[in-house]
Amino acid sequence: MIAWIRRHRLLTAAAGVVAILAIGAGVFLAVRLSDQGDVSNPDVAFTVPPTTTATTTTPKKGPSLDFDWPFYGYDPERTKTLALDEPLRPPFKKIFTISTGGVLLEFPPVLAGRSLYFLKNNATLYAADRITGRVQWRKNLGHLAASSPAVVGGVLYVTILERGKSTKAGRVAALRARDGKILWSRPLASRAESSPVVRNGRVWFGSENGTVYALRTKDGGVDWTYEAEGAVKAGLGLSGGNLYFGDYAGKVYAIRARDGHQTWKKSTSGTALGFSSGTFYSTPAVAFGRVYLGNTDGNMYSYSAKDGALAWRMSTGSYVYSSPAATRTAAGNALVYGGSYDGTFYAWDAKSGKVRWKHKAEGRISGAATVLGDLVFYSTLNHHTTALSVDRGRKVWTIDRGAYNPVVSDTCRIYIASTASLVALKTRKTCPGDKVAKPKAAKKKAKAQSKAGTKK
């Protein structure tokens, strides 16, 4: 009996200690969770360029056969914004479809001259006529890929996740754009799905073991490498002599493009009750003196490009794999766009992070946002691609194609990576390169003249 009483007292005391610890832990976790709310520091440096439709100095583009869309995200800053002289408006007419034979097409093509180039998930690179859809050449570069190539100066630069079926390591290669001839190829120590960016004789990209590479475009030689703390899966944003990116350790970096010297590094406040950081899969958009990128902790982030100061953090309630687009609209609004796994597409004020509008999407959003003129496009994982007005989020057009990253454009046509095909659409107006049919009256006159000539 006495032994039972002692055991009972010990158990009661132990329960009390557990209860106190639980209460303390609850208070601690509540404090930690309270730190995970939205943050806005609008005093962080913010610069709006003197333009009405785009964040970069790229001039507005009119329809042309010489038009280039060279990188994932369009420009080196990855703003994912193309200014247009004339707006794109539905109805859009399908002009061709290129089948991938059931192989996933996750990332959009790039464009140069009359050709478009895209990389299937089985690491086969395609070149096709962007007007007719005729496949010009194809080249298998490995076993697995998940990126867009880059095309600069008649050369394609490609990163590969796995160079062989049993090899958990990738490669980077340069190919002649006109015929697919491999100019050089370099094996990598780990897998790579970071869409490359190219400028001034260098190509930059990240890899799964955290290595960021700067290679010489002429021969693939290594200029320098930088070791991040986690996997660098996204593309790097290039602006003002710096490269910007996030990693799977939840860090955001700025490093000098010329030598890889670290300019700054910042951590997120984390997820999992504040004990660990979310991961950055999102390719950043660099605009307005800021760096914008999403995180799997459910937030979209804005950092100062100069020193990494946190400008704002806004929660969506679910994973943000989406790579944001950044633009200044014709109405003068500086906005950032992105989607979330919560099935919502957002437009944030680029300076303060305030939600300007949001749109209930057709499903979860994993891929990037893309701005074409005064329309912003997104795709959902249940196979829809939708266009909204940039200032108000009004739905203008939707199609049951696409899943990951949405459209790219040559200013007159749009191209959708539709999981197992590439679909090309255009407005009903005539685009550069189109064959213009002769009017019926002219045809009859020509036929009559031909007959008259034969009789003579």
C-alpha cells in the first residue's frame, strides 16, 4: 500500500512536470509562430525605372523574325516580363503542336531568330521552326533533364540532371544552334537543373551539391565556383554585376558575377514551427533594386539587392515553388506576381508587399508567372493556362493546356509547354513570316492572264 502511494505520488509529480514543460513549450512555440507572420519594411531601398511597361532597359518589341527570348525568364534579371507595342488578345488560333512522344515537357522553350529550342525531361534537346513547327533537329544529351536552355550568339547552353541512367550526376553542354553540333560538354559532380544565364563570355548555373559554376562559353573551362550551403536548383538572376539565388538550406545569396565573391547571404525565419528553414526552388526576379523569390515555407520574399535587407515577407498559406514576375504596368503600378499551392494567384505591391489583388486559380500553381504586355499568365497542375489583366486580375483568357511554367512569346505568337507537347497559338492577325494568301479576285485575274498567254 505504501509502495503504491509512493508510485502514485511519483507519477503525479512526473505528470505535473510534463504539464509544466508542455505549457512552457506551448508558450515558446506560440512565440516562435508569432515570428512567422507577414513583414513589411517599405523603407528598404526601392527604385522604379522610368518606363511604363517593363522593369528592364529592354525596349518594347514589335513583331519581328529577329526577335529573341534567350533565357528562362526572358532577360538575365529573370523578370519574366516582355513589353509589347501591341497587346496580345484572344481569340488565339492554334497553328501547330509538337508532340514529345509522351515524355514530360516541364520547362518552356527559348527563341532565337526563326527557331525555338526546348528540352524534354528525357534530356533530348529539340530545335523547331517557330512559325511552322517543323522539327529541324534533335539531340539526346543524357537521361534526365528539367530546365530551359539558353541561346546566345548562335550557341545553345544546356544543363542536364543525369547524364546516364545509372549516373546521379549531370553535365553542361554547348551546342551550335543551327544544327545541334556539340561544341563542348563538361561532366558535373552532381545533378543540375538550374536554367543557365549567359553574358560576356560566361555561362552561370547552380547544381544539387550546392556548387555554383562560372564557365567560359568558348570552351567550357571553369572560371570559378562558389559553394552554397544547400542545393541550388533554380536559375540565377543576373543584375548589376551580381548573381542572386536561393538554396535548399533556406539561404538567399548575392555573389559577384566576375569572381564569385560573396556580397551578402541571408537566412529565412524558417518553417516547421520555426526550427528549420524552408527551401528555395523559385528562380528570383531582380527588379526595382530588390530580389523577389518564393519559398516552401509558404512565403514570397523581397530582399534589397544591395545588402540583403528583408523588405517584405508575405504568406500564402502553402508552398511557393512559383518563380515570380516583376513589372511596372502602364498604370504606373510596380507589381510582383506569383502563385501558390493554395490555388491562388497573387499580385503584390513590389515595394510594400501588400496584396493588390488575388485570383482563385483552377488548381495548385507550381510554375512561374509571365507578363506579356498588359496580361499576366500562369499555369496550374490540373492543366490550365490563364491570362489575367495585370492591374486588376480580371480573367481575359484560359485554355486547358499547360501545367508548370506558362507561355513564352515572339510578340505575335505564344508557345505553351503542355506537359507532353509544345502548343503554338497566335492572334488572328498576320504575324511576321506568315504566308499571306492572295485575294480570290487576284487569283482569278492571274489565272485568266495565264490562260490568255497559253492561247497566244
